Amino acid sequence: MKRAMFARLLAEEPALWTIAAAGRVEGCLVREQGRWRLSWFDGADRRLASYSGPVDGDLEGLAATLGARLGRPIELNAH
């Protein structure tokens, strides 16, 4: 019971990841109150900023999808 409660609390905690390609930070991914949101910085590559697909807890899948759109690897770094 305690483990399930702890997991639920962690899932509700705000979290932030930066989205980078070739050392350049293009945007961020935020999880807050169980919702996921992508935000792109000014000057972010249009191939990334135009992404309108699903955003959920599959960070590896999201990095692979964004990397395929961009044509180079994407790094998601937790902060």
C-alpha cells in the first residue's frame, strides 16, 4: 500500500527535461499534475516545434520520434 501511494505522489510531482540536439537546447518537456507539455524555445528547429503527436511518460519513444523528425539524436536531460 505504501509503495503505491509513494509511486502516485512521484507521478504527481512536477518534473522538467530539456530537449537538446547536437548540444543545442531546443525546448523542454514538463510533467505537472499528471499532464505532459512540450515547450519550444525561440529559434527551435521547425521540424521539432511542429510536432503535434502524443506526449506521455514514454521518454525514450519521444526522443526517438523527435530524433527521426530532425535527422539526428535527441537528448532528454532531467532537471
